[in-house]
Amino acid sequence: MSGRWEALRALLSASTTITPPADLAAWSQGWEELVAGDHGPVALALHGGFAADRVGWAFAAGYQAALRRLLANFGLAPDAAIRLALCATEEGGNRPRDIATALRADGAGWRLNGGKSWITLGPVCSELLVVARLDQGGEPSAPPTLKVARVPADAPGVRLRDKAPLAFVPEIPHTAATFEAVALPENALLDGDGYDTVVKPFRTVEDTFIALAVQAWLLREARARNWPADFAEALTASLVTLAALSDRPADDPVTHLALAGALARTQALYQDADRLWDGEGDEAAERWRRDRPLFQVAGKARALRAQRAWEQL
């Protein structure tokens, strides 16, 4: 298995000439080939980011690597052809009380009914990790018991609907979904509480792996454009820190505080990159300025996570 140090060495020494994907289908094919190389999640994020020519494709690599890291907690290693999406958000939000999508026992298996309003990379995903409440016939006002079901995207009863692209990273599509009496086998559910073991830790894992992939992309750009060596060195130090944090328990307040510090350094690196990109006049520089708002998404949630970590300690 290719390790993270070998991947990082490649980021610092391999040719910076790449053949970027022409579209989402080409990115998806390239990702499948990368996964088939038996890389670990960190190496996937690093190689996937390095192979990107824009923030969007780096984001996609980080997102997919994060989901594979999450599933590793359950002893699962999806086939290389599997592309994943976590489906939590509904019209009311993604907190436990907002989840109306329901699972009920059906013989030896389950039936899934409901819908999700936001599925990242939905058009190319082959497996959906759907957060749903168990329909146990209790009081509607009772706190829900949440589970996560592995649902094939092409299963009968699953319908995806395209959503309008965002103003930033428009290459990354999103869909909504409805689930109408989708039949699932008994082993379709991940162990544990779906919110505590999947939704909450994934926020930490996703932040870590997307930062890994985006900074791997920036490192290739820095080398290709002969930007100052100290910028590349700072990126390298940040990547080493993020890779180390990826091994930490995602529910540990120490992890949250260390990640808050690492992401603060990440924001400082992006500000340094702003100045470097200002000296470039090509399409890549325009895409950087277009996609810059991505790095402000969920900023309040990250600040709250750090605040709660301090309170726990």
C-alpha cells in the first residue's frame, strides 16, 4: 500500500505536468484508477489533489478520501469503482430532529422512505450513505434513533434530481434525492448511532481531507509556477500536520483544537496564495478567485466545534 510519506515525496519531486480531467466523467474515471492503486485515504487525498488543475477536482478527491477514511472505522473498504456520498441534509437541516427520512424493518431487511436535499457529487455516486431515523412506532416527539444505511444509487425507488450549480466550484454537482420504499438487506446499516458515529465525526474528517487535497493541488501549482520556496515549505509542513491529525479520533476535543489551529494556518496559507495568484493572469488564477468562497463555508460550525472542545476540556 502506498504510504503518505511516499505520496508527499511525490508531491515534492514528481513532474508538475498533468493531464487534467475534461469533465466530471473523466474525473470519475481517473479517481477509480487512483483507488485501484491500493492507496490509503491520506495518499488518495494527496495524489488526487496533485492531479487536479483546480479547486473543484481537488475538493472531489478530498471528499471521496474522507468518506473512505470514515468507512475504515467500520472495517469497510469499498471497491475501487465505488464513489460515495453522505446524505444527511433535508429541507429542515441536518440535526437529528430535522431527519424525517425513515427506515422500518421489513422481513429480514429494511425499507427506506424519505428524501435528501443536498448530495455532493450525486450524479457519479454509486453508493449513498443515507442518514435515517428508525421507525419503531414510538411517539413522534421522542428523540429519534438514527442509523446510516448503505444504499446503491441505482436501487429501485431511488430518484436523483439535479440542483443548480453553485457560483464557486461549479464543476462539483449536487443533487436531491427521494427514496420510495427502497428495499435494503439486513446488513445495509452501519453499526452504532448514525449521528454520533457518522455525521458528527465526518465533519472533522471532511475538513481534514479536503484541506489535504486542496493544499496538495496548491503545492503542485507552487512548484510549477516557481513560487517562493518558503510557500511550498509552509504547505509541506501543513500537509504533514493534517496527515498526522487524520489518525486522531474524530470525537476527541484535543483533535478538534489541533485541527482548529491547523485550519487557521490553512487560511493564512490561502491568503498568501491570494497574493501569489494576483501575479498570474491565466484561467487557473481566475478559477482560484472564483472558488475562494468555498473556504469560508461552515466557518461558524468549525468555530463552535473548537468552543465546545475547550468546554469539554
